[in-house]
Amino acid sequence: MSQLDEFNQNNLLFKKVVLKTLKSRWGSCSFENIICLNNLLFYLPKHLQEYIILHELVHVKVKNHSK
């Protein structure tokens, strides 16, 4: 079972994951629950990868940083 599958078991359901080279962010989550991750993320240590992925998954429930 992948890390993303484990998060999905916690009702943090996303539509799909897209990998791109992003210039100014590590990831994003759209209003349609499409998670976009910077492909350079995979050069980071595993604990930072997991933090960034979890951060974007939280945006499935809470769409912005101000609430």
C-alpha cells in the first residue's frame, strides 16, 4: 500500500496527482482536489516529502491557509 493510499483511508480523497516542474512551490491542491507536486520533491529527504504531501492532502479538507 502506498503512502497516498494510506492517507486516502483517512478520507483525504483526491481526484488525481500530477507531477510537474514547478518554479516557486513544492505542491498545490486545486478546488477540484487535483494535487500537483513538484517533481524535484523526490530529491528531498523522505520526512520532508511526507510533510509536503500531507500538507497538500489537508487542502482537500481545508482549501486555504487562513482558516
